[in-house]
Amino acid sequence: MLVIAHRGASGHAPENTMAAFLRALAMGAPAIELDVHQTLDHQLVVAHDDDLKRCGRDRRRLKNVHWEDVSTLDVGSWFDKDFAGERLPRLEDVYDILPKNVELHVEIKRGSSVYPGIEERVVDLIHKRNASARTLVSSFDHAALYSVRSLDEKIRLGYLMGLTTLQTALREMKDIDAESLNISARQVTARIVKAAHERGRRVLVYTVNTPAERDKLVKLGVDGIFCNYPELNLWR
Ligand code: G3P
Ligand code: CA
């Protein structure tokens, strides 16, 4: 079963930072997940929320600020003083450090309705970095996934189910040829796994941080888990 480092090794370092990604790589993670938003001047920034209240106590929305307004903010101290001075990464910065054999799961937090042109910019970057084979684009914003698919008929997609019904999810996944159904550990059931597998889709479950939860999901037959502790791969 694939263990995907969720927001990097976010149990060990501040989520969605270079420190978290480097820690995940050092731990041998085969795949890393991160979240993407866009600044006013169209930079693709890696952060979970649409503002930095949680990480840097900055209340401004990313969509309303320029990259230079946020590029030097400390997004590490909230986690531990050892990470003071950790900066907000851009998606391109992550590709700079990512080995070619590591899969990257890029979650677009909101599509063009909030971040005009974000889908084009993500697809363009993936092309520029020659990273189509090792990148999977996911989103709860299914319009964004349709948009990504319209820009590239081959790009790998993960469909984040959210509150969508299984019937709609299966139909939309077929429409856009999403390779995985990404679903929360609270939602996933044997019926959902079976329905996805019958249609040739992988099932990836978030967020799973204990051996007991992992073992339950292995029994259910899921294909991967998003995990804040990449070493869960090894824990018995
Ligand atoms: O992509 C799986 C998971 O990351 C989705 O939820 O809130 O952690 O981004 P969230
Ligand atoms: Ca995410």
C-alpha cells in the first residue's frame, strides 16, 4: 500500500514547508502531498489554508497579496522554535528539490472561481518540469479538475470526494478519467472501495496516522493512505 507524506512529513516539521518535504524525502517517502493556492500576482504558493492565520498569524488572504508580501514570513515557529524562519514555498520550489522517482500529489485548493487561471499555471509548470508521469493533481473543487482535464488529456487526476454522492463521484471520475478516488478515513467503506475498484480507480484515504487505522484500511483493500508520519510504512 502506498504511503503518501501528507503535507510533507507534517508530523515532524511544519506542514507544507521545505523542512517537511525534505524530512519526508529523508525518510524515503515514495510520494508527497501538498496544497496549492495562488497570490494576486499569480504565484503558486504551497499552503493549506487560504490565509496564513494558522502558520504565521497573518490574516490576509493569499489571493489578495503579492508574493513578495508573504515570501519572507516565518511559517515554521508555530510548529516549533527549531523551525523559526521557515518560508512559504512555491510549487516550483518543491519541484526543484523533488527527486524524479517521487510522486507528487498537488491538491489545488480552489480553482479559477477563486484563483483565476490557477489550473493553467499548474498544468504549465508540470509540463515545464517534465513531471506529468510523477504528478497527480487532486481537488475537492471538481470544476477545477474538469478544467485541468480540458487542458491536458493525459494528466493524472485524483478526485477528492468531499460531500459528493458516490454516484456523482463515479460519474464525474469517468468523465474526467480520474485515476483515484481520494476519500476521508471517516467516509470510506467496503462498498465504496469495491465500486471504485470495479471501475479501475485506486482508492486513497486521508488522514491516517496510526498502525491500527492503517491495518483496518489494508483489510478494506485501499491502495494508499495520506499520512503525517511517513514512517508508518514501517511501523508494525
Ligand atoms: O488530499 C488529501 C487531503 O489532504 C485532503 O484534505 O484538508 O488535508 O487538504 P486536507
Ligand atoms: Ca491536502
